[in-house]
Amino acid sequence: MPPLPDRPAAGAPPLAAFLPTPPAALPRRAAAAAAAAMRATGLPRRRLPSRCGAGRAPPLPPLPCRGAPVPVVTASAGGGGGDGPRRSVFTEPPSAAAAGASAAGEAAAASRALEAWLVDNGVYLSDKSSWGRAPHPLAIANETTDDGEPSGRGLIAVKGVVQGEPLFKLPLTVLLTKEVALKTFGAAMPPDTDDFIAIATLLIRERSLGDASFYAPYLGVLPADEELTPLFRWSDEEMAWLAGSPTVAAAASLRRKVASEYADANGPDGLFGRTRSVFDPAVFTEAAWEWAFAVLFSRLVLLRGSGTLALVPYADLLNHNPYCGAYIDTFQENFTGEGYVCVFTDRPYGKMEQVYTTYGQKTNAELLLLYGFVVDRNPYDAVDVSVAVDEADPMYARKVKFLEGAGQEEGSSVAFPLYADRYPMELIEYLRFCVATEEEMDSGADWGDFVCERNEVAVAQALLGACTAALSGYMRTLDEDDALVRDRGTYSMLSLKQRAALRQVRGEKRILKRTIANTQKEMQTPRMLFTSLNS
């Protein structure tokens, strides 16, 4: 099995490695197909930067404070002197947690148990200064909000934090990794087991142990099964709100892949099937498998310093902000050489601000697919459009044969991402080839450069057609979406998933509309249509 996606907070391996046709994979696959096609011509190909500066990340404004934390109880940050655990300023007093009368009390108790476990395993969380050591700057907030929506637990600065300050040091002994899984299962798990499979299996086992698990306090703060809402776990009724969106196919693809991997593992020659005495069928069920993968997709981190995929307790409480540049990674102590996990802040934080990390430069489609949320002000948001050679083209057979030689299946379309301010030049190069006449094909044109005005106008018309076709597939217009959002009474009655779906398709339509408007405007000067900003 190829590598699976990790939590991109540490620069994870691409989602494309796991999904047959995910939205994240489509841009890379499309670019590869276009590049292969260009190379197959034997002609020089010059890669040009995309319109409006594509090929570079959009300029990032200062990190906003996206949503204020919602405290459970605003108690003071007292308790725990020395290196002992501190009580979060956002957790309820012990008496309320002991009563266990509310979900908030249970959440507070789980957070305190996690803090105590971390301290027992060498993590410094004290709110007191010691010789050469400042107080720990963070506390757990059991409830936070982002863009007006609940976002679960988070980490809050309980004092001013300067840029570049280390937020914590976590020993490698608290991590869940493939190495731990191999030691746990011994000969029952082959050394070449995929990292995702190994960690998912370990996670299922540890959860089945309950309080007897070493990781029990960490497992206690993981989302419950019903709280894990990545898109691939939505019901058909919930998916209906995304009708017309490329995310529907991506979710179905991921759902099939997860089920397929379980079937392989549970088969007679699979990981579970070979050793039923170790992998109890009553424990390693398909439901447990899906839960474990939902946890991994949203929390697993690639620690680049060590090249290790891991679940990182405490660090994975940091929520995502697309304007943040702070990553979770491993480092080494100067004198002892011991490794630890740390996050260094990329900006200063004021007291009581939520502290963020980044899950990577992810589109909203990827965030919704793996995490279950979207970001309204996502500078990396994109929507995929599919293009293909027109079957009515007199040159159809010749072009398809050429593309087949470059690795594209006959009759298949290629998807490219459209961004709010740009589109990839691979899309333009591919369309230049798709709309080329026999004369233009015989001329040995370099599709990476301007061919002729006729070709450039045809490219623009094809792009407009693709965007228009994509817009026609939605069940509501952008104006109707906008009206629904403005009607705060109706909008507030929608479920969290319905609101996320609405925001997702609304963002896609905005990008498509903007691309249409920009292309129509630039068609007034065909010679400069796709080159004026790329020279």
C-alpha cells in the first residue's frame, strides 16, 4: 500500500498517495499529464508562471485572531506549583468535573487527565517560574470557535508569547508511531507494514484497552466517533448539500479506499486474517478501522526532523490557520542529543489569544474531506475544473492517440485547479493543445508559449465553457447561496455539516464566477490573454 496522507501541519506526504482521485491529487496529476504531453512533442517547453503570480503562494497578510475562544469556565490559572500539572484556565473546577453531570465537566476532566499524564512523562507544564525556566505559556481550552463555528479543543496563550518562542517540549516516548506498533505486536506485524496501517492498528488496540492503556489520557481527549465528521464519513443525505461539487467524488473515492484497505487487512492473507489470536475480530472491526483512519487523517503529523509519522499528544490540540507558518517538528537537545517535539511560534500572541499551527497549504476541499471544516478566508482555496479533447474535433483521433502515448486514458478528462486570482499554466498549455488546428499541430508549436490569436481565443472560450458547465451542476446559484447566508435566522437553523457544505460550494462558485469575469475581460486583447502577466 502506498503512503497515506498525514496531518499536513508538518508538511505531510500528499493525499494523492492514498486516494485514487482526490481533489488534492488532481492538480498534480493534471500537471504531470500536461508535462508528459509537452515532453512527448520533442519540442522545448518553457514553464511560465501562472496568471496573477501562480506558482507562488499568494501574499499572506498578518495572522488574524480568527474567533475568540469560548471558555467553559473562566477560572484563574492557579494550582500546581513547581513542575506539577496546571489547571487550564478554561476547565471547570474539580468539583464540577467530579460530579460528571455535564459534557463540559467530562471534557474538563479529560483535559486535566491529559495534562497530568504529560507531566508524569516529563513534559513541563508548570505555571510557576523556576531557575532558568519561564512558566508554560499555554492552557487547554475545551471549546473554541473559528469563523463563528465550534472547533473543539484548542491551546490558548495564558501570557504574552513572543515570536520564535518554543511552546512546549514533548519527549518522543509519548508519541504513537509505527515503531511503537511493531514493538507492541511483535511478529504479528511485518516490519514492512505501511505506517498508516500500523498506527491505525495500534490506535484501535489502545482504545480497546480502556484505562489500562498507557495512552488512555490522550485517547480520552480524542474526538468521539460521532464527533469525527470528515467529509468521507457523511451520509448520502448530508452529501446532497454538495451536489455539483468535485468534493462529492473525492469523498466517495476515499470512502471506498478505506473500506478496501480494511477488506485487505481482514482477508485470510491480510494483517488481521493471518493472526486472529492477536487481532480479535470483535475489536478490529470495520467501524473501529474507519474511526482510526478518521483520527489519522486529521491528526497524524510527518515530523520532518526525523522523517517519522506520528500522533503527537498535546501538539495536535493546536488548531489550523492558513495564515500561520508554525509547524510541529522534532529537534535535538544540544548536550544530550535527545529528541523532542516542539513548535516555535511564527508571530507574537497576546494573553488569551488562541495559538495556531498550519495543516499545510490546503484547499477547503481538502480541509472538508479530511477534517470536516472549511475556512472562509483561505488564500489557498481552489476548485477543480475538468477539460478534455472535444469528440467533435476533426483532430480528435490524432490528439487522443498523442495523449494516450503520454499516459492519459482514452476519453478521460483532466482536472486542473482554479484559484481566486490565478490558474495554472499547465491548464493553458493543455487547452492550447486541445483546441489546436491541424496546421498548428503540424507547425511544431510550443504549447507553453503563445501560438496564435485564434488558438488563444479558443482557449479562452474553452475555459469559459468549462466554468459555465461546472456552475450548471450545482443545485443553487451563487445569489441563492448568498441570500441563504444573509438570512441569519435560516442559516442558524442549518446543521454544522449543512453550513460547511454551503460555505464550500459558495466558495467554489465564487472562484468560477471570478474566472469567467476575468477571462471575458482579458479576451479583449487576445495576444496578451494568457501571456501579459507571464512574460
